[in-house]
Amino acid sequence: ILNDSINEANETFTLNLASPINASLGTAKTATTTITDTLSASVTTTLPSGVENLTLTGTAAINGTGNANNNVFQGNSANNTLTGLDGNDTYRFLANTALGTDTITETTTG
């Protein structure tokens, strides 16, 4: 599983281990997980539908706006405005005083 520059919807997969060679398994269990997509942007960006995460890159003072999903935002080294819309949004910050001062705006539409 590699991160790429293609914007994709969530990808869900199921893993079930069975019939090992030279090993034994305990009680059979199935694991299901979902991979969410991260959009990396070096310009002011609004997340398209189906993309949950936004990471601002570069050193320009740019802004990021979410969508109706539960979004995760991370600004870059400049002053950014990060705007969440519907959903339960998360804002990630690096503990470094050399980074810019970000403004968070959390709104609900409708």
C-alpha cells in the first residue's frame, strides 16, 4: 500500500488468514479496514467529495477547506486558514515554533 498523487475514494479490504504452512492458527478471525485518501496541495484547495484528508505543502500562505466528510487537516510552514465544514474534523499540528500561525474555522452547512 503506497501513497500516490491520485485522488481516490475510500478503499476497504478484508483480511482472513487460513491454511498456513508449518504453522497453526488460533480461532479464525477476519479483519476489515478502510484506507482513506490524503490530498497533498501546494495551492489553496477545497477537498473534493470522497477525499477525507488534506495536507498543505510548500511554504506559501495557502488555505484548505474540507467537505461533508470527517476531514483531517494539516497546514504547511506558513500561515494557513483551515476550514472544516460538516463532519467531525481533526486538525493536526507539528510542535515547532518556526511554523506559521494557522486559523481554524469550523462551520456546519444546512
